[in-house]
Amino acid sequence: MNVRITLLASAVALSVSAPALAHHGWGGYQNAETNIVGTVVEQVNLAGAHASIKLQGEDGQVWRVILSPPHSTVAAGIREQTFPVGAKVTVSGHRHSDTTRFEMKTEELTMGQRTFNLYAWHWGPEDREQLADRQP
């Protein structure tokens, strides 16, 4: 009986802590900010813990661009069809520390004259005017 209780307690503790362990934050990405200009090869995917999009950079390299969690991505005005395949987009963020991985966590995306700030919800009240200019 004690073994069952111990196993059950261990399973519950592991299932509760797993999401916290799975969330990697910004630790695996460079501190320096990077900009990539590219063409959309795969539209926004809102599935998973973070939305993503794939871009082919001007050098031909395909990048996996990690966006914010889906609710924040949508709050920033980005939907699955916002960036159609073939659209030219500039992304600003932080490249993965392992430079053999063509991946970056993104803070902003710009297409044409429109900029989408993925973490605008961090902005304070003094930034509302600037935020209003960026929203759809």
C-alpha cells in the first residue's frame, strides 16, 4: 500500500512540475539582437507552447522563428494567415546559442509598414500611445 501511495505521489509531483521544466525561457538564445529579412515559406503555426513561422533568409537558409505563446501572438494581431507564403518579412529577436540551429526567438515582425510586437503586454501605461500605433 505504501508503495502505491509513493508512486502516486511521485506521478502527481512529476506531472505538476513537467510544464515548468519544459518551459525553456530565453536561456538557450544569444543576448545580442538579430534581424533577419526573409520570405515566408510556412505560415504561422499557432499550435504548441509557442507559435512559430518559417522564413527563408536572403542567404537561402530556412529559419524556424519562434513567436510568443499563441494567446500573446494573437493579442499582437497575428493570425495563421497574417503572413502569406511568399511575403517578405523582417524579424527581430535572438538567435539560438547553438549556431548550427537556424532558430530564433522573436520580439517583433515587420511586413511592409506594419510592425507586430509580440511582447507588447509587457509595456507600461506610458507606452500605450506607441502600442496603439502598432495594433491592427
